[in-house]
Amino acid sequence: MDTVWGFLSSLSEPAARLTLAVLASSVIGWEREIGGHPAGLRTNIMVALGAAIFTLLSQDIVAKGTGDPTRVIAGVAQGIGFLGAGTIFLDANRIKGLTSAATIWVMGGLGIAWGAGSYPTAILGTLAAFVVLRTIKRLEMVAAERLRNRADRRDTL
């Protein structure tokens, strides 16, 4: 019975980290989903969950006395960068998907933070990502409108 209890209690911290990674990334994923962006809810959750899993595995490897967790994190970052690059495309002489690619990359970093149990970094990073995605778009729209107005005024002169 002690062995079963020991096994179950050993699951609690990894389960908490994975659950928090899923919950936090779902907030960002939902923001992207309702905006109709290429990388939405499922993509963001899977990226953060995968990064958290790799991070937990790297901690297990280190605990056994083998491996280097920094190599695992570097591999995760590189792989997620490749995944994000697939969301970038050229459409009518405009580059699209850069924010989706950057969001995927940030989700990988947040997944690593949640997986490592770096809760302050994970919480602040999640909040910062949400605020940036929700507020900066509005600022960009205001700036674009001002540029259009300035161009319209020049055209009438």
C-alpha cells in the first residue's frame, strides 16, 4: 500500500504542473481562437503541454544522474520555432502569421516555465502574453488609422 501511495503522491506535482500549463495556455489559445487566428485554442494548449512534458522529463533525467536539461529546453525552443515558422506566409504582398508564430514560441516558453515549476515566471508570462495580445492590437489599429488620416490629408493638399 505504501508503494501505491508513494506512486500516487509522486503524480501530484507533475499533474499540477501539466494542468496549470493547459489552463494557462487555454486562456491565450481562446484569445487567438475568437480572433480567428491560425494558431488557436488546441494549438496553444498542445504547444504548452508538450513543452511542459519535455521539461518534466528533463527533470527526471537529471534526477537519475544523466542528461542535461538545458539541451532539452534548447531542443524544445528550436522545435517550436520550426512549428511557428509554418504559420507565416505572404498574402498579397503582406506578411501574415507573425503574431501567431510568436505566440506559439511564447507558449513553448510558458510550457517550459509551468513544467519546471517556475510559477512566478509562468504566471507573469501568461498575464503579459494575454495583455499584449489584447491591448497592442488596439494600439496598432489606432496607429494605422492615424497613418491613413495623415496620408489622406497629404493627398488633398
